[in-house]
Amino acid sequence: MNHRKIFEIDLRVDFGQSSRLQYQKRLMVEQGSTAKDVLSQAFPVLSGKTCCSTREVLGVNGIKTNPIKKLWWKCFINGDGRKVSPYRTKLKPGDLIEWKYIAT
């Protein structure tokens, strides 16, 4: 029997320069979930190598990274994007996960 704890987090997705509206929703997630797992609950996610790992997010809901225009999907947890691994950092109750399509 699975006794994993379930808790709430907030997810925001900013599609940046695309014509899509920003998404915001409170979701229930299982203990052990990552920011990429949560994103996949809300939208189709395309994974692949953009820089360093084949697990990186290449696209969200049809909006793909564009290295030529320097547009990337960046993940922030509770406002911090520096020490976040979207596929390794485990979420905690009440976390705010933000995915932003931004120019670097």
C-alpha cells in the first residue's frame, strides 16, 4: 500500500512573449514530486537536451525553447532560480513553482 503524503503547491506558468495567457493554479501533488512533474500535470511537456541534460524542458504546451532568439524555459521555486533542478529538487508543502519563458 502506498502511504505517500499528498500536499498543495501553487503553479504559475508565464508564456512570456507568446500570445498565451499566464496560467496559475493550486495543485495537489505527491511527496517526492519535482517541478517538472508538476508542470507535466498541467501541460504537455517536451523534454530533451538544450544545454546539459536530456531531461531538460524543451517545450511547454507547444511553446519551445529558441536558442537563436535566446528564449528558454526557466524554473523558479519560491522565487529562487539559481539552485533549482526542475527534475531533482523535491517539492515541499506550500511551495510556489514558477515556469517562465524568458530571454537570457
